[in-house]
Amino acid sequence: MSTRELVVLGTASQVPTRLRNQNGYLLRWDGEGILFDPGEGTQRQMLRAGVAATDVTRLCVTHFHGDHSLGLPGVIQRLSLDKVQHPVHAHFPASGAHYFERLRHATSFYETADLREHPIAEDGPIAVGAKFTLEARRLSHPVEAFGYRLTEPDGRTMLPGKLKEHGISGPDVGKLQREGRLGTTKLEDVSTPRPGQRFAFVMDTRLCDAVYALSENADMLVIEATFLADDTRLAKDFGHLTARQAARVAAECGVRQLVLTHFSQRYPDPARFLEEAKAEFDGEIVVAEDLERVQVPKRRSSPADHRAP
């Protein structure tokens, strides 16, 4: 069976705390494992969470502040140590390519992994395949930062009763799906639209158009909530969001599941983030904890479940 879940490896902004590691998030999406923003200590968190280096197929770095990238040397070296056989694609801001180069070769090691670099210089798709499209959009932070959005193509769900009614079974079902027609029967005669799922990852940023574009109709939105509303001015000054702002984005963009993370050490009580978010958003809210696994919500039942842009 396919697995679609977020494995939370770290939730602290800037520095680790006694209970929170620096950032790190692995999105399992069927056969893909997309590792976002590996901060310091990510390699050990992977071990604790049951994530192997062989699970990683992509690295996505939003920007080159240390809490989002200092785990890269260990993770990259582990790819070679564990003899990962498949290519691993690395996406990161092109303006920070020199940082990626230094982190990739931070120490001497025998590099055997096939790590392919894909610097991002502008908004738009960065990986396009049959299973999903991955795109990036520039955020608003003191250093160049990009958020990520994964979109699965819309498909169709076959209706067994309709297939039987039209006398279609076995290999003919696959042929109909591939070609769109079998004799006088069209695909839409025996199936119903199936909306593709959408995942968004929004880290260090002020409110900006890209935050809304990335979040639009996301089934799961993973978004920073560094500050609480009392410190809104600080959030803006340092290029961050509050829990209230993040929740308001989720409400306005038709998000189904909101995952808050990247918490400042100044707030010892995570319940305050939940309380603040609930005032703005009535959907599912997860205040992320280290080593937690969050399941991507089941598919929407119909295209009408998507909020109109």
C-alpha cells in the first residue's frame, strides 16, 4: 500500500531545546522520501524515527540559515556510507549554491552516492513527473528563501458497478484507463473524477503572496509559527509568521490539515500555539512534536471539495 505521511524530525527554530531538535521533516509520498530543511542533529533524529538514508530520494532546502541546513553534511555523507543506489535530487536557492557546496564537502569522505544538484533561481516547477509536480516560490525572509508545493495530477476512480454494466474487466480496465476509450465506452462513463492531493511546505517568511499561492487548497500545510501574536512586530522584523497568521492563511486558502512548527524557544508551552490557531482556523490543527508521524488526509471525495481560487 502507498504511504503518505510526514515524519517530524525537529521543530525548533534557531537553536535546539531539551525537547525539540532543530528543523527536519521527511515527507513519505508513495515511493518518494523528500527530506526538507535538515538542521543540526537530523541524522540522529532519523535513526530515532526509523528513517533510513535509503528512504531519501530528494533534499529540499528552503534557505541557508543554520537551523535549516546544518544537518546536510551528515545526511549527505550517510547516503554514501549506506550505499544508497538511487539518485538523490537536491533543491536549494541558487543564491546559496556556495553554501551547499561547502556543506556537501564539509569534511573528507568517500563519496559514492549519486547526488544531483538543482539550484532554484525563479518561481515555478522544479520537478515534473507522472506522479506529481514539485514547484517552488520565493518567500520573504532576510536571506533568499523558497517554499515548496507538491501537486498530484487529478485522476479518475473506476466504478465497479459501471464497469460490470459495460462488460469491462481484467486487462481491458487498464487499457481503458490508458487510452480513454474502449469500443463505444469512454473512461468518464465508468469512472468519477479523483482530485489529486496537494502538500505545501512554508518555512521562514513574512506574509507575502507566495505564502498564499503555496497554501491554496493544500491537503496538508506544514508552516512555520515561530512567534505568537503578542510578538507580531518581532515576527515581521525578523521575517517570520505568528501562529495566528499561519492559521489565518490556512482558513483563507481552504487548507484541510494545518501543521504548525518551527517554534521559538521563548515559548515553553506549545498549547498556546494551538489556542491561537483555533481562533482563526476550524480545520484539523497539529502542533508538531519531534518524532511525530502525521498522516496526509485521505483524498477529497470530489473536485467540488476544493475551494474555488
